[in-house]
Amino acid sequence: MKKGIIAALLAVSLLAGCGTGGQTNNDGPEGNGAAETGSELVELAYWRPQAGEEEDNAYVQRVEAFNKAYEGKIKLNMEVITRGNSFAYEDKINAAVASNTLPDVVALDGPNVANYAASEIIIPLDEYFTEEDMNDFVPSIVQQGSYQGKFYAPGLIESSVVLFYNKKIMDKYGITPPDKIENAWTWDQWYDVMKQTAKDGVFGTNMINDKGEWMTYAFEQFWISNGTDIVNPEGTEAEGWVNSGQGIEAASFLQKLANEKLFNIDPKPTEFEEGKAATKLGGPWNIPGFKNYPDLEWGITYFPKKAGGTQTAPSGSWAVGVSANSKHPKEAAEAVKWLTNKDSSVVLAKSISMPANRKSAYESLPEYDELPLRVIKEQVTTVSRARPVTPAYPVLTQKFAEALTDIMMGAEVKKSLDSVAATYDDEYKRNFAE
């Protein structure tokens, strides 16, 4: 289905995604891998965008371990592509797609899996993963990595969004946040907490990370909790979903919070850390920075849900797949399996304070058995939902983020959501409908 390839190029240029990367080990080929002449050794090229030092080092460690384990058989050459605030990684992927010179193993942001799969940029990996493997992945990893019944790309790590809270502020008002998932705050209960605490220069919550991908990543869950989604389960249409009655209700709730100034639409990045917000919608990536604020006493509770609705939470991060250009798909699949196995999951989780992609990994992460991290583990292993699996995701997320930002700033809810539905449906029909 090559007609989707243009949309795939759009995907990687529109989505900056959640950061992940790798350290260079680029003494091998930059192309799509080749066996050494006269030798059984297969060399594989693996591209990843640059990340932070600890994450980069974790991948260096895992690649070195892979090469030692497969010494004389397979050598994985990992190349870092410096990213910064530009689209250098995406640009390199685009060029390689156009020239059919992708590496054997390629990192991609989770919501792009369907786009890459529909465009035949990556290949299905079902034959390489056992039933035991698939059952060991947390459910959202399988959801994110699958397209039209086939499994293409396991996530390298998981993610989540929780509700952080300032313990001092909660104590001041006699508020006890839930510590059991069945007692998670409803929207109305969270609203009451915000109303009670939003005074004296303090906002009730901090929930705007950025006005791009975050808007879809975090706030789609309000649609899901209210019994709908921003597209249908097949990912083929948004009309009647993003702009359904439940969708309008979800968006109206968020608009109410904005209208009542319970959160800052343009917050300072450290608003919560400085005690200027009683709660915060954020992720595990925020936790390491809390140590820089010794006066901050923080806790974690669950992502708020609609009363009587579904308990859910955001999930998803970068994944890894085998490119259609690889001359050694079996060996490349071995590398993908290694990079996403239990040991790799544990190493990554410990290095970057992100939840593991496998249930078995938590056996080696006892810190997730106790509060506050237990909340993250519970969400990831039981209720988390990946973003919509659709090859037209780039258009969906861009339009949804723009509309929701406008809604929070006072735009008409139904009109804004109707525009998202119309734009998405047109894009899907034009580029992906059979």
C-alpha cells in the first residue's frame, strides 16, 4: 500500500514525539545491512534519535550485550542522529524512505506505527514473538504496536500520565487523594479540589505541558473515560466520535476549567515544583526534576475519570521495528526482541525513571510495588490506552491539538470538534481508504 508513503513522510516531520535516543556505535554500515564477505557475520544498522545521556548509555549497554551474546553471528551497529530542536532524525528517515536505504532496525514514535505499517516502511513481526512474549508486554504496548491484526513494533519503554499533588497544600485543606485505583477522583471531585485550592496565587492544577502532541497524548483520555474516543476503533473516521455528545461533554469540561482559571493556559514549566499549582497532570519524566525543589512534598494519584465512566490513562513512547529495506529481517527481528526484552526493559526503566514495557520486568523493579510509583505501575499494567492506531494520525493529532487549544481559549466547542472530524475524515478517505 505505497500510496500511504507520502503521509508517512508527513508523519515523521510533524511529530517530535517523546524523546528517546541512542549513543553512536557507527563503525558499521549506515545502509540496510550486509553480511561480511566470506563470513557468516551479519551486520545490522540501527538508527535512533539522540536522547539524554543516561538513556543513551543504557542503549549502548544493551547493544554491547547483544553483540557479545551474538558474537560471530550478528553485529548491531547503533547510530545516533542528533536531534536538538530540529527534525534532523525525521529528515534522515524521510530521505532513506525516498531512496529505499533505511537501516535494518529503526526507532519510531509509537503513534506512527500504523503510518509506517500502512506505508510498508516496516514489516510485521508476529512470527518472531511467542505467545508468551505477547502476553508479557503490557496491553498498551501491543495496542500501540499493532495494525490491522498484525504486530509491527514493540515499545522500547512505557509511559503514563498521573496526577501529582502537593502534599502541603492537600494537608492545608484536609484533602486526602485516593491511593486505590477504584477510588480515583472523578472529574467533578477533581474539579472540587481545584476550586478549593485555587487561591492566593496558586492554581488548582497544572496540565499544559505544551500545545502540540501533549494535547492529544494527555486529553484524548477524557473522551475514552466518557465512553467514546476521538476516532472509531478502526481508525477510519472521526465524525460521530471526536464530536460526539460525549466528546463535546469532555471538551466542555476542560473549557470550564480554563474559563474559571483553575489552570494556567501558559504555565511556567516549574509551576507545580514551585508550589504554584496544587496538582499537576504529568508523567514519570517529571520525577527526577523534583529533587531540585527540596521544599516540594509530592505524591501521586490516578488519572481522573468521568463518574461512572472508564478508568483510563495515557500511554505510549518510542518503539522499534524492522524496515522493509532490510536484507536480514530474521537477524533484525532478533535485535528488536533483544532491545525490548525483560532485561532491556529493566535497564531502561532504571536509567530514565520510566515504567517498563513488560509485566515481568516489574519483578526486578520493587520500587513500583509501593506508593507513589505503584500508581504508575497499576495504570500501565491495567488501564492505560495508547493513542489512536491510524495511518492518518499526524493529521488527527495536529488538528485535535489545535482545536482543543482553541477550545480552552474560548472557541465554540462543537464547531471546533466538527472541524477536526471533517479534516480527519477527508484525509483518511483521500490517502488510506481502500
